Amino acid sequence: MRNFKFILSLTTLISFLSACDIRVLNPKSETASTQTDLIYFSFMIMVIVLITVFAMLFQFVRKYRDKNNNNDIPEQIKGNKKLEWTWTIIPILLLTILAVPTVLATYSQSPNGKDYERNSKDDTVHIQVEAEQFSWSFIYDNGKVSRDKLYLPKDKTIVFHLQSKDVIHSFWIPSLGGKVDVLPHKENTMEIKNMVEGTYQGKCAEFCGTNHTRMRFTTHVVSDNAFSSWLNKK
């Protein structure tokens, strides 16, 4: 009966999740693809470590199990320096291997301190993002403002300038990039490159009050011509 209840609960949970439009491992930009590859890489390292640990555990249990069922205390032996150095150095190497691409991906998406020219002639589009309980405002270079609807040109590099009017929020479009904190009295930046045309859900990923779940927005990635037409439309 307990197994039936567990299976029923798990099936119900999967059914709810299947209706969710939030897709973390469904990258639709170069930025999100880099982060997705990093997740798979991290998972691969964890699986290797897990298999190694369990293989050693089973080997030790098989080799050193008590066959005589007596109560003799095993003889105390000194440590093995080679093994001690091995299981000290290997975790350090694994953490280093994982840390380097993680830091590079993080600073690529959130390059705070980078000197952006807001009116440059390159393919960069700057958008001011203002968060407040419980909505999002997007301000474009020509002064146009959209609320809870974000429009982006697919062939451009997008730089978001994020700031909160009240409490701490978190800007997140799972298909396009990872989360970035939106803070009061401080501007954070987020950069997204090479997006795929489509419609994606975004949300606040930081609990910010009673109506936090309502703090969502829709992102429309469109062609450059469609974006220019929308941007210049009164």
C-alpha cells in the first residue's frame, strides 16, 4: 500500500512538472548552452566519483568482512601515506577542474565591471531592467517601456542592466541564461548571446513577498526587423 501511495505521489508530481514551461536544460542561446554543458560536465564528475566510492565500498566489505563471527579487536596499523596523499590530491584536482569553467561561465554571463558603451555602434542591445514587488519593467535605449513583456532581437548581444526598487529579486530566463541577483542601490549586469527565435518564460527566482509566484514575465525573441518595428511602434 505504501509503495502504491509513493508511486501515485511521484506520478502526480511528474504530471505537474510536465506542464511547467520552465526548462532549465533546454538551452536556446549560446550563454545557456555553455551553462548546460557545465551542468552535464559536473554531473559526469559526480557520477565518476559515486561509482568509484561504491566500487571501493563493495570491495572493502567483501574483503574485510568478519568471516569468523568472533569479537576479536583488529590489530591497529599505521596509516598509508601514499593513499592519504592520493585521496587528498584527487579531490583538489577535481574541484579545480570544475572551478575553472564555472568561474569562466559565471563571469561571461554576469560581467560586472565591464565598461559598456550604451550607445555603441556594435550589435549590442542594452536594456534597463527594473524589478519591484511584484512586476518587471523593461526600458529600452529609445525610452520605450514594456511591463512584464520582454522583446529581444535574436541576432544581437543583449546586455541587461538590473536594479531593484525595493527588495532583492532574481532575474531568470531558464532557456536563455542563469539567475542573476537584482539588488536595490546596486546595478548588476547580465549578457546573453546568440538566441534562438521563440517565446520563453522568465520569473523572479528569489522569494520577495506574498505574491512572489506572480512575478513572471514573457520573453519574445524575434527577428531584427520585427524587433525594430516593435521598438519604433508608438
